[in-house]
Amino acid sequence: MNTKLQDNVAPCGLVCYTCTGCNHGIIKELSGQLLQYLDGYEGLVALNWAESLPSVESCMKTLGFWESQNCPGCREANHQCQNKDCVIRYCTREHGIDYCAECSDFPCSKVDENNEFLLYWQAANTRIRDVGAARFFEENKSISQYIRYKQQNIDIRLATPADAEGMAEVHMRSWESAYKDIIPSDFIREKNATRPEQFRNMINVENNSHYVITVADRIVGLVVVDSSRDDDADDRFYEVHAIYLHPDYYRKGIGTQAMEFAYDKARRLGKSIITLWVLAENTNSIRFYEKCGFFTDGKTQTLNYGKDLVCIRMRKDLVI
Ligand code: SF4
Ligand code: SF4
């Protein structure tokens, strides 16, 4: 069958070519070939290898099932994608584009937390934007679709020296986005210029407080958790020293998962109170922390970020 790139890669970035349901994919093709070459072998297997291959019939049945699959891809009306109400499919068509990567609004908020393909869509289309759909297909056509789908989950792990550049990138983009109306832009620029070196020096082999948040191996955020730095804190206290997300990954539930990670770490250390400091003018973050169950505890400090800014402390009592 003659297939176009668009038949092999869906608008969300799913690689139809490796999907078990695809009528022009590799699984259907290879299942058909195996059935052809294994035709008639069941009897021989029963005779000679009954003990080693007790499930040969169900194996043939599975191959037959995959060989019969008939989804033409979601660009066709009779597609069989499980994501029936998928906005990506309709929206790319309305925009007259093949992939969200080509859209000036990407990554948009139309694809939200309710879409089970959210992080997959974002990671895949970011890659398509960076290298083009043809190369994206080449990179992924030999990988299990299911494994890639599972990889859409975020991972949080201790940062290593090799992560310094990615962490600096997240930190810089996050400051530009979150603080643009709060901290003077000259100060942000000046600080951003130092970030790559700062992270290179900071993340060493003994790091045990800086974590990176990754989606499909891309660093999309960082979270720093450690003992509280406050002079009124006793040994019940733990602190989220920093949490930054790349702006492309805002409002996708990643911040909430990162906070859950911090609570979990605190609990395992026997801590019952977790605190953080936030700029009083950073109302978006304050709203997010309130949603997570934090409240302001009245403690404040003034820091200079190119101008004096008040920081407030927020606190959450952990259920152990
Ligand atoms: S319907 Fe949506 S989720 Fe399914 S393959 Fe198409 S774009 Fe991807
Ligand atoms: S608006 Fe969103 S869903 Fe629609 S094409 Fe652009 S990025 Fe894709």
C-alpha cells in the first residue's frame, strides 16, 4: 500500500504506522506474513513442541486479530481511534494543517487535562516542530507505540550534571513568563545570563535536593526540596525551595504532580509541615498553591529583585 507521511503520523503525533489497529501499519503487515509462513504448523507444534509452545493456537488467533485490523487513520471519517471526541483532529483540519506543530497557538489550552493524550501530544508535536514530521517518523517508526504512550507520564528524578543546561533553560523561560509584570526585565535578563553557569556549578554528583521533571526524556520542569531555611522552623518543617515549569507545560497537571512528589518526600522524612516562599505579587502561583491546600501563615520577608519585593510564606499541614 502506498502511504503518505500524514497517513503514518496522526495530527497528535501518534505513529499510526506502529499502531495495532492500523490498516496500513507494520503490525498488520507482519502479522499477515507470519500467518502465511506459519500456515499449517499447529499440528507439528502439537506433535513436537506441545510443552514448550502450549499457546500456539491463541498466538495464531492474536496474529489473525491484528491482521484483520482496519483503521485508516484519524484523518478519515471511519477512523477507530479510541479518542472519539478528539479536538486535535477537528482543529488541525479547521486550521488546514497536518500537525499542531504547525499552529501558531501550539501548545494551546484546547487540549486540556481531560485529554488522555495531552502530554504525548505535547512532546510529539514539540519534536515535530523542532525536526519536522519526516524525521520524527524516522525516529519513531521502529518503537512500540504503547511504550511511547506510556512514556507520556512525567518522571521526577534527581538531577545530574548532564541536566544543567535543560534546567537552566526551564528556569530562564519560567522567569520570563511568570515574572514579566513583577520583576524588572533588565534584572531578569541579567540573571538569566548567569543561569547556565549557575546550574553547571550547582548540580554536582552529591546533589540530593534538585530534581528534574521530564516528559518523554525532555526536561520540562524542576523542583527543589530540602530542609526549611527559616529560623522559626523546627524539625517538623520541610520546604519546597523552588518549583519551575517550562511555560509550554503550564496547566497540564504537572505542577500538582510535582507538589505531590514534594509531600511524599517530606512524609518519608517524617515531616508534617511543608512551606514555601512566593512573591506577594505572583497571584497566579498563590492561587495554584491555595488550590494545593497551602495557606499564608503571616511570615513575610523583603527581597531585592532589581527592586524591593515582598515575599510571603505559605504552609500546608501534611496528613501523615
Ligand atoms: S483522533 Fe486525536 S488522539 Fe486519535 S490519532 Fe487522531 S489526533 Fe490523535
Ligand atoms: S489550536 Fe491547538 S488543537 Fe488546534 S491546531 Fe492549534 S495547537 Fe492544535
